[in-house]
Amino acid sequence: PWPEHPDFESLTQALKKVREVALHLNEKKREAEDLTKMYEVHAALGGKYEKFFAPHRRLIREGVFPEMRTGKTYHIYLFTDILVYGKALKKIKAASHGKRAEYRGTLVLNDTVVMESIPELEKDRTNKNYAVCFGVKCGDTELVLQAGGSREREEWQAEIKKLKDDLVKAKKSRDTSAEPATPEQKSAETVLLERKRINSTKLDHSPPSTPAPPPSGSTPISIPPNPTRFSATVFSPPPIPPGTPPTGVHTGPL
């Protein structure tokens, strides 16, 4: 860069704007891709279930795993806050229905635990499936899934734990922002409110201005003050002596 160049500042600002636009376009592209993946999941799953569309939800990863206890094969879809699973359909049935799996359930990650040990496999660690299995539990639902290898198993376990931690942190952040004011904050607010009250009281109780004295010879007529605390003084003209002709009237010969 050449800071001394006369166009350096304008070019720097232009580069900043270009980067902002590029980031915005990449974000919109990612959102479109996520939406496309959501449609693909809905298209792949048969059965009755609530739609998974949500502004905050993204598909993180998916896979196909045998379930160790039942011997069935499941399609697993891991989202940012839920895990959806469905029983894999046989190829002929899948081709006829246009689906890959039949919906079986949804696990809420906030309530899901990654099983560190699986009782059935703990009894026989020589079992070749021990090193590649991982389990998830949510309420009464438990799934013991056989991954394709130890690396895949570790990746799924780590991803589920990370997503759950992110949800906990997000909840704490929301709770913190919604916490009531601290004593110090309350004290500051009380001082400001008290100042406003005092200023308002001063304005309401300010003494009225003293009216000018009436002209000599006039008789003041007092009018009771109205609710707005304003007073008015009406002056009557001095009395006219008897025999005085009215002003503006001609009394001589025409």
C-alpha cells in the first residue's frame, strides 16, 4: 500500500465496501443452500411429522447408520438444535415412494445426552463394533448407532456436544440480557426520576407574575381564577358627571 497516494483513502474505502458486499452475498448464498438442504430432507422423509423449517435452523450433517439394538438402519439428520431420524426404506419401496426413509422421531439437542458408554458393549470390549459405536439419549429414546469408523464416530459425538454447548451459551446470553437491573442501575434510575420530579414540581409551583396596578380613578372588578391558575382584572371607566354631553355629539346650532 502507498498511504501517500492521493487516492489511497478512497480506494481503501472502496475495498472495504467490496468486502462487505462479498460477505453479504456469501451469507445469502449459504442461506439459500441451507434452505435447499431442508427441502431435500423433507423430500427424503416419508410419514407424518412437523416441518423442520425455522429461521435459526441449519442442517449440519447427515448419515446412515445401523442401530445396534434393533438391527434396523436409520437415516440421521443433525440440525443446529434437533436430531431427526427415520427408518431406511428398502430400495424397491424407496423407488416406488420416492422416499429414502420413514420418519421415526426427533430428539431435542437441549435434552439429548451423548452416551459415553454403552452397557451392552461394555461387557465385551473385544467386540469389533465397540470402537465405532456411539449412543444418544433423549428422555426414553436411546439410539446406539454404528459408525463407519472411529473417526466418524468421534466427529458425530463432538458435533452433537458442540451444538448442545452453543445452545446453552445462547440461552445464558438471552437470560443475562433479560435480567432485572442491578442495585447500582436502580439507584442511577431513581436519581434521574427524582430530578425529573423536582424540576416538574418547581414549574408547577412557580409564583405567578404580579399584575400592573390599575389606572387611577378606575374601579377594579375581580374575577375568580379559573382552574388554570390565571387571573384577570377588568377596569370600568370613571363615572361621567351629570350634564356632560356624550363625546362626539354636536349640541350647537346647525
